[in-house]
Amino acid sequence: MILTAISVALPASLLGVLLVMKRMIMVGDAISHAVLPGIVIAFLIVDSRESIPMLIGAAITGVLTTVLIDFLKRKLRVQEDAAIGTAFTFLFALGVLLIAFYAGKNTDLDQECVLYGDLETSILDQLIWNGRLFGTRAIAQLFPLSLIVVFVLILGNRGWKVWAFNSEFGNLKGMKTNLWQLGLMTLVSIHAVLSFESVGVIMVVGLLVLPPACALQLTTKYSKVFIYSACIGMLSCVLGVFVGGMINISIAPTIVSINGLIFTTIVIINQIRSRIIA
Amino acid sequence: MFSDPTLVRVFLGTFLIGLIAAVVGFFTFLQKKALIGDAVSHAILPGVILAYAFSGVRETWILLIGAFVSGWLATQQISWLERTTKLKSDTVIAVVMSTFFALGLCGLSWLQLNPDDGQAGLSDFLFGKIAAISMVDIYFLMGIAIFILLVVALRFRYFVSFAFNREFMIGKGFSEKRNSFLLNTMIILAVAMGIQALGVVLMSALLIVPVASARMLTNKINLLFVVAIGIGCFSAVFGAYISTLKENMPTGPWIIMVLTMITSFAALTRWIVSKNKQVKHG
């Protein structure tokens, strides 16, 4: 269970750093809600919970969300927060309606499952090949994603820096910052769809935003933020699994709650430290 | 149609929710804090759960008190974090929102360890069920609507001036704390009542979208206020009406669909108008 949790949290905490730095964390929130119609449509077309069609559906809706937000912002001059709110509530409502219309009788897919997720049941979905246990499906899907995220981050290190801090400069240099952004958003939506069964969409936001927020309290060095963020993400997973198991409550919200407590503690300690110094 | 008392309650309820959401949303939109509504609607969950755990009954006013306390704590924490850390405001909102919601979910799963019959009501509180609205809820909604309209009627200028020119108002000696306290109170009250009908996620739509689409149609502040309220009320009632046409149709999503249609029309109108203007000037 710890491994499943970590395989959800690790890519989230790395992607989250970029989102937080670019002030796009609410777009991440929007995407994690907005992948719902993509999932439902893919589910309706192929009539099973195969992961590949769902991935494609989610990636498409994820990119669509960013495009829609951008369209509202640029073309219609809607202010950013309102654009985000309009876009994701529309898509989410569409998803809920689709479920109500077509998948109503199907217990495989309901909005509570999408919103909350269930780490405990997701580990029952195991990969057994040649009679040997290879870990759970969630790990098998998310582990490659973690590798891809790490790989993409290292490979595109300079590109991401330029994108996050100075995209005008990037554009001037002939860098396609929009494409970089779409790439990141695709990764975020793939992550959202892979992890929604385990942790639910709102917890995905928590996993995206909390580790980087903690990390930014501890350091201001660009590369260190990623490392700290990943460590804090994994630490709260381990703690969350233990605490949740101990008092017998669901794991995913426990992980996020603990992460939130860690964040609050760090902020308070920082406050006290700065008072003492000053 | 109006002979059925449930339907009358549903239409009255959605009308009132649409009204207060649009009024409150108008001010959060002007302050560029539209996503605060989103944060509050997630953040009231732990309060609702705690209120239920302590009292053991699902009475609207008890849950409302719980919702109010945790919503207020969340807005306080948001402004505290904005002051003390260097994090940007969207990050702070996401942090507070996800932490509170996670705490609430922990509480919910803790409650489910020893289930009893009152809990079905709690999940309605999250996903919204307008059909379950009672006459008491309607009276509550009326009371809150009157309160909010009164506050707005007395302080319209003051809120608007704060939204547009904060420094000037502070310089004039008006208290910013009082302003944001009033505004936060209104947001929390509106959201706490509204999510019973619409659910957590879709409540923020009713706060944001009416005023955002009204903004495409007009530049005048008074007109914007009126148009936003009109759009909010109309789409809430019309969406509720559509959802009663068929069995088991969720209300919230239909309201959002109507809202989105109106937004698209507004966008189209704006586009045509701006095209015409270009032709005139060119």
C-alpha cells in the first residue's frame, strides 16, 4: 500500500513544483476535475475500464481544459480565476451528466468514486503474471509515469526554468513555450486519470500542491525544491499509511491531511524562527 | 405543475440559491478572488462532519454552524498564509482547500466505522440533492438572502470601492478587516446553503459563471450586478426545471449546463459586437 501511495505522490510532487512556480496550480486543480468527461466518454466507447482509452480520453480533455481556459482568458478577456472556474465546472458537470445518462446502472463508475477514490480497493487490483505477483495495477501504471516525469524534468531542465520564470524571453528566443505548457498539462492529466481511482480528484490537488508548498518554505534553490518536494511527498505517504491504518480510516485523505499538518508546522516554525532572529 | 409542493420548494430553493450566489459572486469576482468560493465550498466539509459527530442529528442549522466555523477558519488561514509566507495566493488557496477537504474526508470515513441512518444525509450535503430541500431550509435561505441583500444594499459602494481601489479606501480610514470579514461571512453563508442543493464542486460555478458571463455583456457596474443576478436566478430555476423532467436527473449539472449555454451566447454577442466596432473604426 505504501508503494501504491508513493507511486501516486512522487510524480505529483514533481509536477506540482512546476505548477506552483508558474502560478498554475489551480489549472492543475481544474484539470483533475475536468478529466471526468474524458474518462466517461472513453468508458462508454470501449465499455470497459481499460487504461489506454481512458488515458487518451483524459489526455484529450486535459489539453482541452487548458485550451478552453486560454481561450476564455485571451479571446474573451475573462479574468483568470473566473476562466478557470467556468471551464472546469462546465466539464465536470458534463461528466456527471454523462454518468447519470449512460453509466447510471453501471456501478463501476460513479461520481463518489471519482471524487474520493479508494486506495484500499485499488490495491486489490493486482497484476499476476505467470502465477507471480508483480504488484498492483496502480503501481504498474504509475511507476513508468514517475520515470517519465523524472526523465522529462531532467532532460528539459533549462526549458522548464525558462517556461516557469520568463516565458517572454523564451518566446523571443524562438522557444515554443505554449508547446511546453501543453506537454506539462498532458502529463498532469495522465497523472490525474491514473491516480483518480486510488486517491480521488481532490486529493490529487493536495498531492500536487502541498509538497512543493512545503519545499518552498525550506529552500529557495530551484533544484533543491524538487528534491525536498519529492521527499516530503513520500514521507507523508509513509506516515499517512501508518496513521490511517492505525485508526482505521481511509488512507488517501489521511496522507493529504498529514501533508497539510506538516506544511502548517513548517510555516509556524519559520514564523517563530524569524521572530527570534528579529 | 405548481400544485406539487415539492416542485414549488425546489424552484423557490434554486431561485434563492441562484440569487445569493450571484450577489456574493459579483463581489468575489470584482476582487479577483473568484476561486475563494471554490476553496470555501471544500473547506466547510470538516465543520459539517464535526457538527454532525457532536450533535448526532442532521439539522440544517447545526450543520450550518459547523460549516460556518470551518469556512471561517479556512478564510482566516488563507489570509494568514498570504501574509506570512511568500507563496502566491492561488497556491495558498489550493493548500488550504485540499487540507480542509482531506480532514473532512478523514472524519467522514471515521464516522463510517459505526454507521447509523443519519449519514446518508451527509453525503447529500456533499453532492447536493435539491429534492430533499425542506420548508425549514427555504426559510433559512430566505433569511440569509434578506441578510445578504440588506448588507449589500447598505454597503454596495463601499464593497465596490474596496474591490477597485483598496489602497485609497484604506487611506481614507476604512477598515479592510471589516470589509473582508463581511465579504467572507456572505461567501460562507451562501456556499453553506448552496452546496446542499448543488454539491461541493458545482457550487463554485454558480458563484463565478453568472457574473463572468454578465461581464461579457456590459461594462457598467450597476448593470453588471443586475444582469449577473438575472442570469444566476434564471439558470438555477431553469436547470432545476429540466432536471425534474426525468427521473433521477441530477440538478446541479443541469444548472451548470444552462449557465454554460448563457455564457456561450454572451461570448458570441460580445464577439459580434466587437467585430462590428472594428468595422466602424476601420
